[in-house]
Amino acid sequence: MAARDEKFSDNTSKLSRHLAVLASALAVLYAFYFFVLPLTPGRMAKASAGLIAEWAGWSALAGLPQALTTNSLLIAGLILATSLIAFLLYSGAVYRSWNRVAQPGERMLVFGAAALFYLLSVFALPNYNTDIYTYITRARVAVAHQENPHYVSADAFPDDPVYPYANHRYTPLVGDKLAAWTWLSFLPAWIAGDGPVANLMAFRVMLFLFCLGNLLLIGGIMQRVAPSQTLAAMLIYGWNPVVATLGASKSDTVMVFFLLLGVFWMVRQRPHLAVLGLTLSAFVKLITLPLAGLYLLREYRLQRWKAALAGTLVMAGTILVINYPFWEDARMLQSHWKVALGESVASLPKQLQLLAFMAGILVFLGLGWLQNGGRERLLQGWAGIMLSFSLFVLRITYAWYHITLIAIGAIYPHRLLVLVLVPLTFATFVFTNWGIIFGKNFPITAFELLPQSALYLVIVTLLSAAAGLGLLWRKSRRAGTVGKKEA
């Protein structure tokens, strides 16, 4: 017994050492995205680059040699190399932790490393991401200008101190964010006052806290349903390069928080609270509305009429409570519908958009019919919906849209799903950073000539196939070793 305990302790400390090394390397790679890439010409052309002078730490970084940040071929090579290395390290961490009953110290190590990644993003250069300024200007429509942000756009206040830094593709819109997000965005905008940097940091800190909350919820869910996969689940979500580099700057993190909160209550047999969480998630961004709908459709499919009716009433009541204070007329509903429909099929040719929308409804109904009441079947359905969206509908240059799928892959860590998830997020991570860095202010032509959608699917298919073949080879090798021992 003592020998077994000593061996277990050695294996635990060995895993901890491996994870610590991997985390350290990932932190260095992620720092490249937060503090070096924003200094390239395309990002320095953003108005928010003017805020670098507002903090000495940012100003010091701006002194990096221009030969490093203005050479397009060098930057292209660094994006490809760092992306590949980051995903290899991330995959190695997940692989080492698969089916491993974690000790508290190992879970704390994984959580602490993820917190470090997110904290780095809080202090990233101010031109790293511009969407967050759009969030701020929209919140300030209400907080600073006492207007309804669901009817009055940020463009109505061009003299607002944060307005110059926003993405003006989105400032004319009033329907791109829903009521749950609107309510939450008021707090950091109110705390920060009028200063652009203060607002930036307030929103980043809020999203940082939601990132940590997501990781805690994943740990709580998996400890309840599959303790041996808790460590792997936390790694799948918390260390994924998409989450680590974009989680603390995108509202998708809040959407995922409420989705996970719904699952947290679901596994604790609290269906009303589960519906509440799922509804709030869908009213941060509508991406998760089909997931909430599938949860209720399952109850109707199984003829659990009491639960179905109660869930429907909770959903309807939640929608009413969070939307009613903003409601003036039907324009609010129309603007949300227009944006949601446009975003959901925007990556497809116009002649295919209606067909894709109808196909999505059929897939949704089919998955509802297949529900048997089990948690795993529901998560399979969710994974099917989000995987279909990720592969065929969502924009390949918007990696943050895949954060929901990453979260589902964490709480339903099926080997086949992870085998697709890793190369898929690798491909969209590369395309997203490529699109962010290169453009008219920093051109690189060779890659732009390639059909991105086709290349994206080819990359995902080849990498998934390679990963699958590698696992099959390892499995057959293990089987051969066992056979020899028995002989």
C-alpha cells in the first residue's frame, strides 16, 4: 500500500511539473499576442493606439524595434509558428490530464495558470481589440447620456470621450446586444466615469472575473458528473488559446457564464434555475438560444408537461423582466431579429442564407426528437448544434464565436468532440489573428488569394484525421502490449 501511495504521489508531482512547464511556455506565447502584435502597422492605425501613451507600461512596450513589428513576412511566420506551438502545448496538457483524477493542487495549478493568462489580457495594449470600446460607448448611451441604448445608437453622441476608439462598423447599430448584456454593461461604465482608459480597464476586469467564473463552474459541474475528467475539462476551456487571448475582451464570455450556470443547476436537479441561466445566456447573445430551446423541447418531446410548462413560464418571465424596462415599441424586436439573422448566416452567399436557416431549424427539430431525457444526450445535441454552426455558418475570422463550443467540449469531454475541437479552434485562431493584423495598412497578399472557407475546412479535416489516426495507433499499440504480456 505504501509503495502504491508513493507511486501515486510521484505521478501527481510529475504531472504538476509538466503542467507548470506548459503553462509557463503558454504565458510567453500569449504575451506575444497581447504586447507585440498590437504594435504592427495595422493595429497602430487604430485610434485606440493613441491611448498607449496614457500608461508608462504600454509606452515602454511601444519602443520595440520596428524591424520586428513592420516586417509582414516575419509577423506572418510568427503568427503561424506561435499558433501551432500554443495549440501543441495546449493539446499536450489536455492529453496528459485525460481521465486523471486530479488532486486539489493540480486543479489550483490549472486554475492559477488560466487566471494568469486572463490577467495578461487585462493589461494588453489598448489597441489589442476594438470591440470592447463599442461595448463601452453603447453602455454610455444610458449611463452618461440617459438614453435608451436599444433605440438610440452610439453614433448619436460623437463627442463622447470613448466614441473615437469604437469600431464604427457597429456604432450605428442598436440591436447587436441584448438586454442581459445591457444591464451588466452599465456597472463598469458607471464605475469608470468618462476616462477611456478607466472604462477599458473596468470592462476588462469585469470580463476577467467572468472568465474565472466560467472555469469555476466547469470544475463544479465536472466534480459532480465526472470527477476523473475535471482536470481535463478545466484545461479544455481555460487554456484554449481562443479563450486565453480573447475571453477577457468579448461578451461571449458572459454568454457562456450563464450557459454554464444553467448546466450547473441542471446537474443539481434544479430545472427552474437551469432555465433561468439558459435564458439569460441567450439574452446576452442569441447564439445560445437554440441550446435553451433544445432544453425545453426535450421536455415537450418526453411529454413531461408540468416541467415543460414551468420551464416555458420561467423563460417567458425572465425575458419579460429583463426587456420590459427598455421596451418602447416593436423596433426593438425588429432590430434584434435583423442583427441575429444577419450574423447567423453572414458567412454564406445570400442565395444560401435562407436555405441554411431552414436547415438549421430542421437540425434543431431532429435533435429534439432524439432526446431521451439524459444529460449526455442533451449535451450531444448542444455539441451537434454548435459544431454545425462553427463549421458551416459562423465567420471563420471570428474565433470568439467558438467559445461556446469550447465550453461545451469542456463539460462534455468526449474524445471525438475534442479531436475536432482542437484543430477547429486552431484554424479559426490563425484566421482571426491574420485578419486582425493584416489589411490595407499592413498588406500581405499571398495568403489573401486563397479561398479561406475551403482552406479552413481542409485544415480542420486533415488535423482531425491526423489526431484520430494517432489515437488509433496508440490504442492498437497498447492492445498489442497487453496481448504480449498475457501471452
